[in-house]
Amino acid sequence: MIRKVLIANRGEIAVRIIRACHELGIEAVAVYSKADRDSLHVRLADQAICIGEASSQQSYLHIPSIIAAAEISGADAIHPGYGFLAENPDFAQICEDTGIIFIGPSAEAIALMGNKSAAKETMKKAGVPVVPGSDGSVHSLKEAKEIADAIGYPVMLKAAAGGGGKGMRLVHTPEELERAWITARNEAEAAFGNPEVYIEKFITKPRHIEFQVIADTHGTTIHLNERECSIQRRHQKLIEEAPSPIMTPELREKMGEAAIRAAEAVDYVNAGTVEFLVDEDRNFYFMEMNTRIQVEHPVTEQSLGVDLVKEQIRIADGQHLSIQPSPPLYHSIECRINAEDPYHYFRPSPGRIERLHLPGGPGIRIDSHIYQGYVIPPYYDSMIAKFISYGTSREEAMSRMYRALQEAIIEGIHTTIPFHIRMLENPDFIAGNFDTRYLDTHDWNTMEVVSTEERR
């Protein structure tokens, strides 16, 4: 049995995993950089080990230091969380080679799904719908022009080895292709060490809808419904919810079956997410698979009353799945609270939290690592909290989230709370009328809002 887990991460996800371990009676080991010496995950863990300097390359991305910490602490397993090394197949393989359980999928599955063009080919063979485009990576500008002409503009160039908007360029006309080709390849090389890109037909007004899948080592693979992730800025998710406002039982069944086929095609084990684009006619297309726990996993948990992190640990321990597929029981919404100034182009806002009050009450969950007096370092991702609401209807979940955002007090830094309040007042969001490009075409600070009286 797993008795001690090392968390190879920081911030709110490290706190989340520590709490799951403690509820299962498992010891938790934290690792931290010198900049995170006073972080909450260090205080909550049973044991904490410093693994290097503030730079991620010298700490959270430094595999030898993390493996050494696991060996020193006697940890049976490592949970990578999300980001950092979570989708690094070499890290997963090294864990296996050193006899440490990796709480996640196999190195082979991570590597295959991490190469977006190879993943697309695998999905096509598995009968999962894919966006029309190139068969794998495109190796010359001439080939790119031929493919773009064949499938028709607009097209999207995407990095084969990564995601998160890096190495991604929208091309509307043939005249734009050469510059976009050069820029996308250079950005992909800088971000992922691999300049390869592939081409897809650009879907107009798409919804970004992902399906949570989970599989054990005994051959059982299920899906746990969808999450709506279309409210994005520069391809970064800001608000997620479950279920999606556009979902029907028939579409959920079709997409869920496709997500299971996708997971089974790569012998997937543990928790993962299959991401789709859905067009205006509710046709759906495979986009990518994230081979880790997602930032937005709490909306699935609150929608169904499950604990995905505990389930990850149980699966890694060789146990059978303890949860069953079910239609959504509740509606849940998550707002990512970042230390950014939304009034100045969302620029980062690190610093000391001088005053703090996090909201509570019925239907509110807060996942965070901040506390009053905590100094947010400038070296890492700017997300400092996730506000999650849930209720018996979308209207109730929105109402509870709106209340929670207004109750929150975080002083000493700027946060994205004003942005989220504005979105919860927006008639398009209230009606579920949006797509992934909504924030590209609407200024959040001047968009139409619904008054408090109208909301009532």
C-alpha cells in the first residue's frame, strides 16, 4: 500500500493533494524552492524538503532533486499535480525505473498524447472525430501552403509538442501564412524545444468542451461528463463549469463514448481529460488529451460529489475504481483568481497580501494556498485561488459565485476578481451565449451588464 506521497508541485494543487493524502491516512511530503519557504503547502505537509533556488529550472523542474527528495523521505509515490513535470514522460519513466509509483498514466501514454500530431493520428484510427488538417507535422512552407489551400482558410498553426497557446497562430489568408509559419515554429522551438507544427481547419465560433476520463489498472475506463471551458483569454482558461450550457443527453453520450475510445486507444490509466472543439451545429472534434489532473477538476467533483485526487491515489495503489458514471447531479462553476491587474492588460501583481477574507457559505468551495501576510513570489504562475460554486441549477451556481466574489477581500495586490464579477453580470454569460473568442471581441470592462434588479 502507498504510505507516503511526495507532491512534486507547489501552490494550491500541492495543498489539494496534501489534504487528499491526509484524508486517506497517507503521509505527505512537500518539496519547495527557496522562494516558497513560507508557502502553505510547506506548512501543511508532514515533511518538507528544499529542492533548490527560486527558478523553476533549478527546483520544480529539476528531476534529480525531486527524485533525491523522494528517496531521502522514503516516499512510495510521487504525485506531479499539473504543470511543471506532470506531463513529462521522462519523469514518469524515471519514477518507474527507480521503483517510485508515479500517480498518473504511463510514460508511453504521456509521450504519445504529448505529441499533438501523433495524438491526432491515433484518434483518427480510434474513430474519434478530428478537425480536418494535416496528417501529422508539416515540414515545409510549401507543404503548409498546399494543405491550407486544400482545406480552406482560415487555418490554425499549432505546435506539435505543446499547448497553452504557445506556437499557435490563426491564419486568415494565404498572404499571412509565411509570417505565421515562421513565428509559430520559432515560438514552438523556444517553448518546447521542438519547432514542429501542424495545420488544422479553424472552427468558427467554437466551444471548448472537455471530458473527464478515469481508468484503473483492471481494464475499467469511464467518463465523468463534460466541463465547459470556453471563457478564455489568449488561450488560457478563466472560467469553467459543469455541465455545459449547450449540452444535451444525446451529445453527452456521443462525446463521452468518443472520450473513452480516446483513452482506451492509448491504454490510459488514471485521470485524464479529452478536449474537444464543438461547432455551432454541435459537431465535435478532438483537440488534445491532457494526461494529468486539470486545474478545473473541482467543477467535476462538485457536479458529481466525487474526489478525483483520492481516486488517482487509489488507482496508483492498484485498487479498482470506486466511482461510477452518472449524469450531473449539481451545476458547478469555477473562477480562477489570478494575481493580475485586469485594468492594465492583466499584468502580473506579485507582492504581500496585507488583508484577506475568503468567502464561504452554502455552495462555495475555495481551493487556495494564500493567507494574510503571504508574499506572492514573481517566479511562478499567477493563479492564487480557485472559487468554486455549486447548486441545483446553473442560476443558483451563478448567484452563489456572484455573492462569493463580492464577499472576497484580497488587499495588497491586484486580482482578477473585478473581471469575474463583470462576467457574472454579463447577459451573454448569463444566457450561456459565448465561445472561445468571446473575450477577443468584447472588452470585459465596457461590456453590457445586467443590473442587480434585473438579475433578481
